[in-house]
Amino acid sequence: MNLKQYLPFLDWLPAYRREHAVSDLVAAVIVTVMLIPQSLAYALLAGLPAQVGLYASILPLVLYALFGTSRTLSVGPVAVIALMTAAVLAPVAAAGSPEYIAGAVLLGVMSGLMLLVMGILRLGFLANFLSHPVISGFITASGLVIAASQLKHILGVEASGHNLIEIGSSLATNIGHTHLLTMLVGVGALVFLVVSRKWLKPLLAHLGLGARMADLLTKTAPILAVVVTTLLAWGFGLQAQGVGVVGQVPRGLPEFTLPPMEWSLWKQLAVGALLISIVGFVESVSVGQTLAAKRRQRIDPDQELIGLGAANLGAGFSGGMPVTGGFSRSVVNFDAGAETPAAGLFTAIGIALATLLLTPAIAYLPTATLAATIIVAVGTLIDLPALARTWRYSRSDFGAMLVTILLTLLYSVEAGLVAGVALSIGLFLYRTSRPHSAVIGRVPGTEHFRNVLRHHVELCPKVAFLRVDESLYFANARFLEETVMDLITRQPELQDLVLVCPAVNQVDASALESLEAINERLHDAGVRLHLSDVKGPVMDRLKDTALLKKLGGKVYLSAFEAWQALTRPATEAV
Amino acid sequence: MNLKQYLPFLDWLPAYRREHAVSDLVAAVIVTVMLIPQSLAYALLAGLPAQVGLYASILPLVLYALFGTSRTLSVGPVAVIALMTAAVLAPVAAAGSPEYIAGAVLLGVMSGLMLLVMGILRLGFLANFLSHPVISGFITASGLVIAASQLKHILGVEASGHNLIEIGSSLATNIGHTHLLTMLVGVGALVFLVVSRKWLKPLLAHLGLGARMADLLTKTAPILAVVVTTLLAWGFGLQAQGVGVVGQVPRGLPEFTLPPMEWSLWKQLAVGALLISIVGFVESVSVGQTLAAKRRQRIDPDQELIGLGAANLGAGFSGGMPVTGGFSRSVVNFDAGAETPAAGLFTAIGIALATLLLTPAIAYLPTATLAATIIVAVGTLIDLPALARTWRYSRSDFGAMLVTILLTLLYSVEAGLVAGVALSIGLFLYRTSRPHSAVIGRVPGTEHFRNVLRHHVELCPKVAFLRVDESLYFANARFLEETVMDLITRQPELQDLVLVCPAVNQVDASALESLEAINERLHDAGVRLHLSDVKGPVMDRLKDTALLKKLGGKVYLSAFEAWQALTRPATEAV
């Protein structure tokens, strides 16, 4: 049982059948065809040599297949993680230099270790603190930055930078040097990809292919663009005419790589590696959950941390770059009929074959083509309507989203993400520190009590009923103190205060001390504190505490019981 | 109205009468007598020249009287803040050096600015995140460190360090050099203070003084110890015999001081200044609230930030050290009958007179006496039973407390505090990320629904009812997704899932997207999602969202209504 939890392949491998193998193989072929240009393109985006993307698509896939719990997740380089890799490594070394490549290896290893540790400590819940608006804003903004960063390849000019301001100004400076032939290739590829995305599917369907097959074939359009432009570049010697190409790529499988062992570098990359880990995890888990649900399967987020951790360690030690589960590839894998993680193993074999056989051809591949595939791919990441939707629904969520987007676009991806998370946790803590509470009164003639501000209710000037609508813990304990003191200051004739606690699921040590302080202060002010509607588990913990021993008043089962006991003398007097 | 909020003296000054002045003057005299040795001692504790303590007891008191909302809080140097000041400044310069003194000034100014900004932005709630167990553990541990740090003055040896390990090892090295005459003075003062604390009050009461007066006179024992040992030191020329004394103190009022304007120093002290601000604020507000409650008065925590901010700015610009409201002095001020903040103004005048008249005498004051007053004073801070109490009540609170204590004792006050806060926020976030939810079933023959695990209830295999007992927000949205997916995986025949939401006060944008994802995933899995018991305000916000438009099922008023609608066909079939 426990072994199966940590080695999920024990679950599917023993029951693996020939039918599974056929489905998995078909899916693997399609995903491989899709992954070859993607892995090259994302390596380019990360500022790394093209083969690094291929290396990150072999061992990581094998390890995820063994340790991951999603049956259909396609692990490998993805756009946002590639962008983050570039941003984290930028201060360390010049893109493409040996130190830079070593940095990418280290990022993979560190991110792998962090994910593993988080998985073993079952810290998957940490990802919850990346709220939807923040992650959505972050991905939209990253998509825009990625698209902007690829324009230089389309135009064939020099440009650099990690935010829109830097990229924009360096493009503006160099736009005069636009290389027309490069632009022809780039824009051509771009138009082909956009057109095929829009019209290839209906066309194929029209030609008699099934809708699913037509959809899958459409997803392989990038490889077509790659093949055609590579052939053109080779046939017409475009490189000699100034068109940028991928260039010489080492042939063969990746070798075992050790990360650099400089402590200062580890420290410098720590925050970046953590952000890459968390973003990768959140992305991967949400894709995985969506796909698993369609087949009523489940993924285990804590084991996913271990799976992704193993994949990233694998990426690091085999000279790759940080990886995670990608959205579009996973959907294709799923739609193509992948049944088990074996599809991932077969894909790894496919990429391994590519590194053995295709590298001579890849040398001729124009970078403009890769840039075009990136731009088209990130188009799907950009979700501007989400801004309007969030604005309409919640201003505080919108605030966190907007800060994330603006900082990501204009400053850096790390700053955007950190600020967004900090702001949303801050807003959350702020809200929980002000729990809803209401002074309540009796609905005349009944046993019910309602908010005095909203209903016409009976009150007694000497007895106040305060209902607390949330668990009490340190974040709101002091607020309760203030609410109570405010109440007794405003109502000088008060003699009894009943705290009505039907929604209090928990009272932590801070709240207990606050209640004790409230009890004492009320005592000093000549007011007795009572409790009512205390839940069973809360009462169990309170019963041995000083609070109950020193309580000025009593604990009543219900507000009505308190009302009867405390207002009776007054009623009798009338 | 608004002006009175920011200038609270407009509230009491116009109504100030002669009777007030008499009460305030009496209280001020007693507090001044108490504050003179304390301010000298805490300057010593902070590693600063004695006069810095006096300077910090003049202008800050005036400014707090103008801007603070507590009528009886006594602001000035306090033990824990003095210890923190020493810890923050230790890496900056050697104790007592001009750079060190300038650092103390800067800490006062920075802490003042931070408190002011927090007050203006109404960020007083931030202090809520210092949970009671953390602050209590921190103060206990600080008290122990402070007491240990004063032993060197009692023994007349050299020692240094900012945690028990450093202090202990340096004391152990030098204990052979103990100066007997110094120890005689120190131990004498210590015994006198302890004895007077225990027996002076009954003795005075026995001599016919009222209990309150006896209590107040007992509090002035430290000044007696100071006067007697100063006279001894002067009369017998103890300084020449090797007994440490305060030494030459500049005579006269403090002068206007500018903080050093080095940006690197500001950056270096920022975290320390923030911690000093928050600890000072928390201490001060809890004292202020306790005292205000006794007279049914209120303090306004956000305006307290402004009052304390002004006081610290005043401390900085007049060559003082960070200040806050002290517990023991405020209680004495209150008990001595202080009616308005004018008592603080009168105390400031008293201290100003002391700096003009008493400084020649202070030069002979043995530091061993001051150390003895510190040790006795911090004895009241140490609360070891709180550890046992917290352990019994809550293990997670105990964990945060223990970490705070151990780190403060063995590493540093800053690390202890930061780790305690981070751990308690982390534990809190962890708890909120796993909200209570329960699968519920119908209590046979009624309209009530209860947890299936605790009650004998009616169930329908095709319809599940999941009750969520907390508001839904990003921290727990994903947990809900997992709970739901878990449920449908375990119950393959399920056709309808009803989310019962009587305790959901809020659904933020993340939770909304999670609900949409749940709805879609359930749809893919052939299950309809329904909602019931949605509160009015939540429903108002949900009604224009995609969730309700695409909801697979319906929104029912109650679980029972849903039960009737969804299980009817089955019942009819039977």
C-alpha cells in the first residue's frame, strides 16, 4: 500500500496489456513530433543551446513515468518555466555561456531537490497560496513577455531584456537592422501556423478525417513548419545569407552532468529555483487534475511533487533544464489516447532517437521558425478577459492580479510572482483578522436571535448578545477584544455580555488568552461574561482552562437559554 | 471628529480641571522616581551611555501625551526593547561607540517612521500576527537573556554576547576575575530589592499606610537602592577600588540630533527596526487595553501606532533610544491615580529636571546596582508556567512558542521572533488550507442532515451531499477540488453532488474558479453539481458568474429541498 503510494507504477505496470501499448505508442508518436520543435524552442527561449531542450525531454519523462501519479501528463520544457529560467540565470552569466548552461543544470537539480523535499514533507498545500488570479495574471504577463522576446528572432535583429521596457527599447534601437530574408522565414512560419491553427482542422475534417484525428494532426503543424524551413535553409544556403539557424548540435544522448558546487551560486539561485518549482507544480497539478477527472482518475498532489522532483533532478543530472507538465502537450497526449505513463516512456525513446539521428538536420533549422512556434504557442496562455472577469467579481483579487501583471511585464517575472503571492496572502490575512460578528437580539415571541442591524428584534439594555461568525485564533483574537470593549463603552448600563459561538470551530491559545483578558476586563468594568452555543469539541478543550474557572458568568446551551436566565429578573420587575 | 481622532488631546485637554492636575502630579512624581533608575538601567542594557535613557524619557513622553490614546500609558525605555536594540546594533558597531549611539538614534527614527506609516495606513492589524504564545515565549526568553547579560555587572567581570551560549561561555572564562567589592554592592542591592518586593509592602501596611500607598512606595525601592549605593560609592570612593560606576554624564537637556544618513545603514537596520516597532506596539497596546478597560475607556490601536511613532521619532531626534509603553510603570501610573496624559507631561518635566540637577550624583552610581534593578524587573517577565499551559491546550501553539524560546535563548532575539511569527502564520495557513467538510446524510424522517461518520443517517447511492464548514478562498479552494474528486472516485455510481454551504460566508475569485473547474470535471465524469444553503450575499455575487450559467445542476434553498428533488425518481421507482 505504502510502497504503491511512493512508486505509483506498481499500480499500472502489472496490469499493462497489449491494447494499452498500442494506444500509448500512438500517443507517444504524436507527442514526440510535437515535442521536438517545442523542446528546441524553449531551450532557445531560456537562452540555452538547442540540445539542452532535447536532453530535458528524455530522462525527466522516464522518471516522471515511474514516480508521477498522472496517467497522461506530458513532462518536459514549457514556455513559462523556460522564461523563468532565463530570468533567474540572467544575473549569473551571459546567455549560452558555459556558466549559464551550468546554472541551468543547477536550477534543475535545486528545483528537483526542493520538490522532493516538499513532497516528502507533504507540503503540497503550499501551492494553494498561489491564488488563481495571481497565477493567471502571471501566466498572461509571462506570455506577453515571451512573445515580445521572440520578435528579435523574427526580425533578425539583436535585442535583449527580461521585461517589456528593456525588450521594447532594445528592439526600437535595432529595428533599422531588420534582416528581410529572416523576416520572410519568420513571418511565413507565423502565418502558416496561425492559418493551420484556424483552418487546417476544418480542412482535414472536410477531407474525411475524423474530428479527433484532424485535431491531432493540426497540432503537428509546427513540425511541418520546422521541416519545410529547415529544408529551405539547407537547400538555399540561407545561413550564408544571414538567416539565423540553430547551428551545430552535438549528436548523441546526454551525458551525466554534475551541477556546479559553489555555495554562493546555490544561494543566489535559491529563490528562483523555489519559484520555478512552485509555478511548475501548480501548472502541472492543475493540468493533471483536469485530465484525471475526465476519466474519474485521481492524482495525488504530494506524490506529484515527488514525481516532478525526480523529473527535475533527472533534467539536471542529464544536462537539461527545469521541466514540468505542459498544458498543450498533455491535452494532446490525452486526446491521442494515452492510457498509462508508458506513453511518456515511449516519448522519451522518440526524443532519444531524435538526438541520435536528427541533430545534423537541426543545425539548419532557422531560429525564426522556432520563434514563430513559441509566439503561436504562448498566444494560448494570454487570457485578458480574465482581468475583466476578476474585476467584476472581486476588487481585492483584481488588485493582486494587476500588481502581478504589471510587475511581471515591466520589472521581472520573479518580482511579479513574489509580489502577487505576498499581496494575496496579505489581503487574506487582513480579511481573516476582521471576522464577521454581530450584536443579536431576540425575534419577538421566538427562540431565534438575529442581527440587530438587519432585523426588528427585542433587546435588553443590561444584557448584550454578540455572535461571532468565525473560528477564533490569533489573527482575529485582538479584534474580538476591541469589538467587546467597544460594545461595553457604548453601552454603559451593560451588566451581562453573552458571546454566542455557533460558528466557532476552533479556539487557539491566543484566542483563549484573549477570552481570558476579555473576561477580566469585563469583570473590572462590572460586566459578567457568558458563553452560549459552544460546540462540543471546543467545550472539551476549554473545560480545564482558567477561562472557564474564572468566567464571570455561565456557559449556556443556547442564546435563548441565556436570554431566559439573564433577563428574567427584569421581566419579573415589570 | 476626524481632527480629534488624530489629535486625541483635543478630547481631554479642554475639560482639564484642577482635580485632574493634582492626581496627575502625584502619579507623575511616583513614576519619575521609578523611571530615573529604569531609564539609566535600560540604557546600560542597550549598551548605551546612561544619559541616552534619560533623553528617551523626556520628548517621547511629551509626544505620546499629545498623540496617544491611552490615558495612563507610561512611555519610555523598556527592558525587551533595550535588549532588542542591543542585538540589532551589535553587528553595526562596538557598544558605546559614537557609531553605536548614532545607530540607536537611527533605530528610534526608523521605528518612529514605520509606526507612523503603519498608523496612517491603519495597519495595526499586522500586530495580530504576533500570536500570544509567540510573544509570551519571546518575552520569557528575552527576560532570561537580559538577566544573564547583567550578571557581569554584578560580578564585576568582562563578558559579552547576545544569547545564553555566548554570555555563559564568556562568563565562565572570566568568573575567576570576580571583583568582590562590586559583587558585594550588586548582591546587596539584589537582596534588598527582592526582600523589599516581598516584605516592604506588608511592613508599610503594618506601619499604618493604606494598601495602595504601601504598594506604590514599594515600587520606589529601586531609587532607594540607587541613592544608598551612590552615597556609598561617593563616600568610600568605591570607583577607585575598582567598582564600576556610571561615570561622567553630560549635564543638561538633550540636543536636537540628526540620524546618520547612510543608506546602507538604513538597510542594515530595517528588519531590526520593524521588529522593535511591532514588539513595542504589541506590548504597549496590550498594557493600554488592560488599563483602559478598568475604567471603561478605549484605546484606538491605529492611533496608538501614531502616538508611539511620534514618541520614537522624538526619541531619535533628541538623542534617545527606541521607546514604548512599559508594563510595570504604566500600572504604577494607573494605580497612583493618573487621570490624563498630562501625567506623562509632568513625568517628562521630572526627568528633564533630573538631567539638569542630578547628573553629577549619577556619576557615582554603581552599575552593579542598575544591573540588580534590571534583574529584579525582568523577573516579572519570565512566565514558565505559560509553557506548560500552552502545551496542555494546543500542541501547535506550543511548537511555535518553543521554537521562539529556543532560538531567542540560544541564537538571537531577532531570529527567535521571526521564526515564531513565520511558524505561527505557517501553521495557521496550513490549518485554513484544510477546511472542515463532511459528507452528510438525512436523519431519517426529518429535514435535518448530519455527518455520515458520526450519525446514523439515510443515504442515496446516486446523490452525495458534501457540507463545507468554512468560507472558500484560494487557500482551501484546491483542497475542495481534491475532496470532491476523491468523493466521485470512491463512489462510481454517483450522478448528483450537492455542495451544502451554510457556513460559506465568502467565495473569492480562486474558489469561484475552483467551483467552475469542479463543475466541469464533474460534467466530464457524468455528475451534476448542485448547490444548497447558499447565503444571500454569496448568492448575490455568484449570480452573474459563469459558474451559475454553466452549473450542471441547480441551486436549492436547503439540503432537504435538494434531497426531495433528486431522490424522488428513485423513490418512485421503488
